[in-house]
Amino acid sequence: MTLDQLEIGKPAIITKVNGNGILRSRLLEMGLIPETIVEVVKTAPLKDPIEISLRSYVLTIRLEEAQLIEVQEVNKDDLCFSRKPE
């Protein structure tokens, strides 16, 4: 599943960031790295852009960028927020 397919309010863990060169580097620099918990906050009417929450901040990315980020959905009950940040 990719980030653009994730339902609003459902948490997921980033498993892979696809793309090449500058775009992939930019996504990684914004904190979109594997094993990071992410949640879709809201989307624009045509689903572009997408507002996401990760690492205690909110980020807005384009639909085409969200399609490059592979995620695995998780249950909120299974998340452990007591561990140290990455």
C-alpha cells in the first residue's frame, strides 16, 4: 500500500521510499524514512495535496510524492509511544 491509499486518521509505518535522485533525497530529508509512523490528517478535494502527520509535525505533500511512499497500516492500540524518538 502507498501513502496516498491510506485512510484519513489511520496510522501506518513507512516501509520504503521509492523514487530517484533529488526527489527521493528530498522526501528522506523531510523525515519520510522507513520505520517512521505516519498518519494522513486530511486531503484536498481532488486528493492533491495530502496533509500528513509524522514525528510531531504536520507536512503537506503532493499526491505524486505520496504514491512513492510505501506504508504498512498498524492499529493505534499496537503503537508504543514511550520509546525514544529515532
